Amino acid sequence: MNQHFPNQRFLISGATLADGTHTDLLVDDGRIAETGSGISARGAEQIDAHGLLALPGLVDLHTHLREPGFETSETILTGTRAAAAGGFTAVFAMANTSPVADTAGVVEQVLTLGETAGYATVRPIGAVTRGLAGEQLAELGAMAASRAQVRVFSDDGMCVSDPLLMRRALEYVKAFDGVIAQHAQEPRLTVGAQMNEGTLSGELGLAGWPAVAEESIIARDVLLAEHVGSRLHVCHVSTAGSVDVIRWAKARGITVTAEVTPHHLLLTEDLVAGYDARYKVNPPLRSSEDVQALREALADGTIDIVATDHAPHPAEAKDCEWDAAANGMVGLETALSVVHASVVESGQLNWSDVARVMSHTPAAIGSLSGHGEPIAAGAPAEFTLYDPSATRRISTADLAGKATNSPYLDRTLPGRIVATFHRGHPTVLDGNLVDFQNGTEALGG
Ligand SMILES: [Zn+2]
């Protein structure tokens, strides 16, 4: 029972499910108690969902919540409010905090802060190596055995470039069906890199980040995963060549999964030409050929999921020269709209596919129960109501986290989150974030 809303029931009428069927949903005691048409429930709060799509609560396998240590960028409270605003009910928090999430103590602290905030389930990701230094394995077993039950391990932000450490990490996590999520970036090939390596980087005079620096690490790691019989997950795949390697690995039977970010599905390197640091991200925006390959790979299952790589930064980290600016973009609040614009409008994914790649499969990769289940009687009440016919011009008012480093500001995107339910209670209602202390507050508009 949610401490904020004791004993409240909700009757959602006329929602459209991902498969196109229409239903009412009765939400009671943290579950979807009943589905069907014409449900009556005396005393329940009524929500008219005609024209709205009901999707299972989105699950983000790759979120930077910045706490502990970088609370000027984001906190677990503000980051999970951004998640709720984007239709997410669960996020996996990356380990590159300060202190690094490399011990049972830190991951339990992150778990507790998420529970206290109440806006989404927060599952900590544990670091692969101590302090992300790439020298010694972190306390993988202790983090797995902790109350946080860590199953996903990543040095994200850094690549586990030492092949022996990567092998040992893959071997270690087999004992508890863990997975190593690799930020695939060969460090020596990307020293000083500022954007995608190609004709444009030459014209702009910016140091290039070559596709081979990603592809060579993925190729090595799928072979290591095969050799030790363990699970590998590839973070933010960004090139057509990486897709080819993963497609080959899957055909060979290697247990590899992969994610693509919303921004790599929509944006291209051309945006860098204005030297606007909102478009600076790692891995960098790539060519339109890469974008097409990533969309096709998501459609044919070579890439398994969409993950945001939500990376909040304070304004001063972006309002500076390109070379000095931080890498990263916020993405939770706009992820579903960007997926809608990039692969739903093109006909490559339908809404059932979206539920799979943004909810079911990320929960499965992260061994997260209670999320990602189809909307049906008896399922946990973790879902979002989305208006696919809406359009909105993105402004800072749409951003619910602390940071405003969105590449979509002033861009028009389809769709709008109308409500999000977490543990049977709304975190977003009527398009407004629910403030658990003071009622609702404005979001958007
Ligand atoms: Zn990364």
C-alpha cells in the first residue's frame, strides 16, 4: 500500500491497449483488479481514457540519477519525477555517482532513496570495477546479495577495456544470472574525441570518435561472452557496423542484448555544425545511414530495447565552448515521444512492439519483477496513459528533472503522457506531476 494514497481505487474507462482493443481498468490495492467494458465501481475515482493508449509502465535500463554526489545535476527524487513524467515506472540507476556504486552500502542507499521518493522503482546498477578505475573488480557478489539485489553491472561512462577484467566480470555474474552492461568505447581510439569521425568532423575541425572504437569492443565482448557462457548487454549502440556485429553474434547463439537511445534513433551528426553543446553526447550523434540501420535493427530484434541514457547536467556544463562542454542529454521526459516520432510514425514498430522494447524486455534483461507485464487483471498497476494524437512543442516546462539539457527544446514531438500509475497510484494525473505533499503541480502547458 502506498503511504501517500491509502485505500484509493481508480476506474479508468475506455482505454486502448497496445493491441488496439478497448477496455476499462479497475485499479485497487496496487493491482489491476478487473478489466473489460462497463465496469462500475462505486466510490472509485473516475478517469476518462477514451482516445488514450494504456501501455505497461516504461522501464529504463540506463538512467543517470546523479545521487549520491552530483545533486546539482539531479537527485533520485528529481530524476524519478522526470521518469514518471515520461511514463516510466522503473529505472535502473547507473553507478557513476560519488561515491561510485561499487559496494553493498552504496547500492542499498540508492535503493532506499528511490523507495522514499515514491515516483518509480529504482534499481541500482553496480559498478564492474572499484571506483570505475578499470583495475580491480568491485564487490559484485556483495551487491548481488544485498537488499538491492543488483543484477546489472556497468562502468558506464567508462569502458571496461581490459579484456581480462571483462572476462572475469562475465564469469563472476553467472553465479546469480547477472549481466555486464558495457559502454563500448575503445579508449585509445577515442582520446580527445568530440564528435562522430567522418567528413563533417574534418570540416568542423573537431576530433573524431570513429565507429570502429565501438564496434571493436562489441566484437571482443560478444566473443568473451560466448567463451565463458555469460550474458552481455551492450549500452547505447550507435553505428551500423555495431548492428552487424550484434546480428552476427545473435545468429551464432551468443547471449547478447543491446539497447539504442531515443536520440540515436532520431538525431544525426549534422546538428553538431552549429556547435550547440546540447547535441554533444557520448557515443556521439552519427550519420543518417547509422540512424536507419539502428531503426531497422530495433524493428527486427537485433537491438532489443530502447534505453534513455538520461544524463542531466547543470546549465554551466553545457553553456560553454563545444570542446569544454559535458557529454549527455536528458531523455526520460521525451523518450516515448521520440520513439513515436522515429519508429512508430515510420511504421517500423507498432504499440505492442513499443511495450516490448520499452517495458517488457528491459525488465527481463534487468531481472526486475513486477514491471513489464501486459495490462491484464491481476497484473501490478504499473502503467501509463498516453495521448498519441497530441503534439507538443517541447519547452523547459516539459522537463520535470533538475536539468534542461534536452536536444528537443523548441522541437515539436508527437504524443503526451496524461497519467502514470506506480504501485496502484498516480504519479502523473491529467498531465500534471502529482506532488505527494501538496497535491498536483503544473507540468507542461
Ligand atoms: Zn555510456
